[in-house]
Amino acid sequence: MTLTTKRGGGSPEHRPAGSTAGSTAGSTARERLTALARAEITLLARNRTAVFVALLMPLAMTVALKSSLERVDLGAVGTSVAGVALTGGIGAALIQVVHMNLVSTYVARREELVLKRLRTGEIRDLEILGGTALPAALLLLAQSALIVAVGGAVTGLGAPEQPALLVAGLLLGCVLLAGLAALTSAGTRTVQTAQLTTLPFFLVSGMGSGLFVPLAVLPDRLAAFCELLPLTGVMTLVRVGWLGGGSAGALVAAAVSALVWTGFAVFAGRRWFRWDPRR
């Protein structure tokens, strides 16, 4: 990854002015974010394995989930196999495309000293983290649109009942999982071990946030606990935004949960993110 920076030894609070990836002195935050995101998109396009996992794995999991739920009577809890499978596919894409992919990306850029060089320029910490995450977020939104359009047409679910709510859930999910990815990367030594450090969140969210098992079929106490998990609020907004239903109180609780977890993830990710290589 080729970056143009002005080197200097300043701390995060006292950095020398310089140029960054494709930016000039006095560039705007938008220009800096665009330049960094463009560089990340180029690198992502060259990584065929990452592209394959990001694009095909969530779709494959959606098909597998639909097959596994066909023998389950979901009509009693007011939902359908197609609805659970497709919204679960969006949740799987959130975790794999944003969280798991970004943990590997942050670790790789850290160990290659890319992040350390970026910090010697005028680009700010949040811009570095956000610019690096932007391609993953765009890919997630594109894939979600594909799942909604094709899946809705094939299964008969149709267009989203509340598109604004669906988009809001996806955007909150992107920010939430980007923050958690930054936090997880702090405890991840290498790109290879990222597959292990991201696995617990994937399993807990998959089983407890309604991705693979609807919360409505769980015992009341277990379902109440699962509603407090980081991704549950986001998935509730996504599900209601597409399929409709949901009381006003449930939506408010989901929105508050999603906002609280997102605020925590952004704070913790920035606070404990590791910029220096772990060698």
C-alpha cells in the first residue's frame, strides 16, 4: 500500500502537518477519507480470498439456514422460514463483511506499519479508522440490497415495509461492528489469529441475536438475556424494517440498545485500539 506522508515523531495530540494518502496540505476530511477508502478498495479487490468470503459466504449461509429451518414451524411465532433466513443472511454479512474482515484489515495495516505512518500526517485517528472501514461498509450495503431485491422477489417477501428503518439498522450495524473490530484487533496478534479472535462474537451473535434462531422460539428468560447482546437491537431494526410488525415499545428498546452498544464500541475501539505492531 503506497502512502505519501510527512514523517514526524509527534504524539497523537501534537502531530506535524503533512500529506497523507493522495491528499495535500490543508485537505478536507472528505478528501482524506475518500483517498484512504480508494486505497483500501484497491487492496480489497486484489485479495480474491477476502472478496470470495465477503460476497459468497453470507449467501451460502442464507441458503443453508433456509434448508435447516424448513422443518421448523415458525408460523406459530409470527414469522416464516424465508424471513428468518434472509434477515439472518444480512446479519451474517454484517459480521463477516464488516467485523471479521475489518479485524484482519486493521491487524494487517498495523503490522505493516501503515497505520503508524498515517498518524504522522494530518489525517486524524477517527478518519484512519473510518476510511479503512468505509469499503467494507459499502460492500455490506450493496450485498444487503442484493439480498433484499433478489431474495424478496424469489421468496415472495416483497419490498421492505419500512425502508428507512432497515437502512438505519444497517448503518448502525456498520458503525457498531467497525468499532468492535477496532477493539478486537487490539487483542489480535496476526492476521491468521484473527479467525480465532472473531469466532466467539460470531457464534454468540449467530445463536443469540436472532441470526440463526429466532428469539421468539427461545425460553422467555433466555430471550430476555439475548435482547441485551450487541447485535440484537440492530437485527430487530433490520427485521422489522423489512418484514414489518413489532410494537413501538420493542422498536424503541431495540433502537436504544443499538445506539448504546454503538456508542460503547466507538469509544472503546478508539480508546484501546493498538497502533503499534505487536512484535
